[in-house]
Amino acid sequence: MASIAIGAKQLSLGEVWHGLFESSGTYGDVVVDDRISRTVLGLLAGAALGLAGAVLQALTRNPLADPGLLGINAGASAAVVTAITFFGVTSLSGYVWFAFLGAAAVGAMVWFLGGSRGATPVRLALAGTAISAALYGYLQAMMIIDDAALNKMRFWTVGSLTSATDSTIRQVLPFLVVGMVLALALARPLNAMEMGDDTAKALGANLNRTRVLSMLAATVLCGAATAACGPIVFVGLMVPHVVRSFTGPDLRWILPYAAVLSPVLLLGADVLGRIVARPSELQVGIVTAILGGPVFIFLVRRRRTAQL
């Protein structure tokens, strides 16, 4: 409700209400075409990032893992700058598919380099970190060499909901739905894996299948969200920790709550960004980074978290 009612352009509640039922005109264009689409995309992307973060933390047994750990954000970003520089892609509809393919390709590469059938949490994390470093170097080189790429990428790379349209939502919705269903279905086997490989095997969990499906779910969720909004950091890191504080370690509760509370954080940050910089606005990726930095430092310094 706040995301629809509050924007960089100040409208009274009466004007917002009028815009909800106005098919065209000033209020209808602002409320329906801009704010509602932006809110829907924020809900979907927030749920995707929160679920992906919770799945990756369970998969890698790393409480500080987030969707960037496996290089998925870097893969999407590198694919977008490649599309701009070498293929002349200028529309968001083109970015979406390149970003998603880049994220999927990097996810597959991390799985291959991480040992495939012999993959372990440490190997996956190391492979993702190495690939991320290489891709961000490539990304910066392309943006320095090509001014057009720099101009087009500078807003996308900070993460934003301003590009939300009905077309963008329709393009990423099938991937988000599939990824969310798959992530929620993995709660039980991931619970077993969190107790260690030997215990998980004793409980009948198929480790390789669970790891493959977990990486697939995280890649689909992060790839689709990043393709639509750009790389938004810290949502997938912060929310699972907040959820664990009142649900405990059971992923059957953590995953659904993360899917509900992550959009609250993302839309709250987006609304805050509209208010503090009026008549302009701060991109939501900047706001989540500002909020997430202190939280990350707090998590690192917590002795109990570091020992998980």
C-alpha cells in the first residue's frame, strides 16, 4: 500500500485513489503504469532474492552466503554489458534474456568447476568467488572501453525497480514461479544436508540431486530477479537471518517466511529511496547496500554466526 501511495512525485491519497480507477490521464499513468507495476515487480523480485539467499546459505552451510556468492549476479551483469557492446541491444526486453542466460551459464560453470558429482559447499563457494572476480574485471574493462555501455549500464548495475513494466513482469514471471516452487520443495532434503553429509545420507537424502536442484533453483530465481531489476545486494543475506531468529533452523519455516519478508524489505527500501531524494530518488540497490553494510559487519562479528 505504501509503495502505491508514496512516490517521488507527490500525490494526495485522493489523487492516488482516483488514479487507481483512471484508465488514462496523469494520475492513471503514474499510479497504474508506474507504481503498481513497480510494486508487483518488487514483490516478485524480493521473494526470489530471499528464497535464493536462504537456499544458498543452506546449500553452502555458510551463514554469510547470498545470491552473489555463486557468481550469478556477476554472470547476469557480464551478459548485459556484452549484449550492449557487441550486439547493440538497447531495450530492456533484450537485457532480460541476456541477463538470464548469463546467470544460468555461470551457475552451470560453478557447478562444473565445483566438482560436479563431488561438489562440496567449500568448492562451490570458491568457484563462485573466482568466477565473480574474473567477470567483474571483464565488466569494468568493457564499461571503460565502450562509452555507450557505460551510459546504459551505470543505472542497471546499482539495482532498480524503475524499469518495471507489464512486459518485464510477464517475461520473468514463469521463471520466478518455477524457481519458487522448486526452492520450497527442497526444504526437507536441505534440512538433512545441514546436519552434515554423513547424517544426510543416513536419512536417505540424495546429496548430488539436492545440490543440483538447489543450484538450479537459486540460479533461476537470482537470474530472473537480476535480469528484471539489476543486481540488488544484501536482501538474500539479511532476511534469512532475521527469519531464523524467530523460526529456528527448520527450512520448512525459513523458506516461506523469507519469501514473505524479503519483499517487505525491498519495497520498504524502495519507498525510502523515493522519499529521501525528492523530487528525484535513490535507486533501491543503493538503499539496500547502505542498510546491508552495517548488518553484514554485525553478522561477521557475531561469534555464534561465525561458527555455524
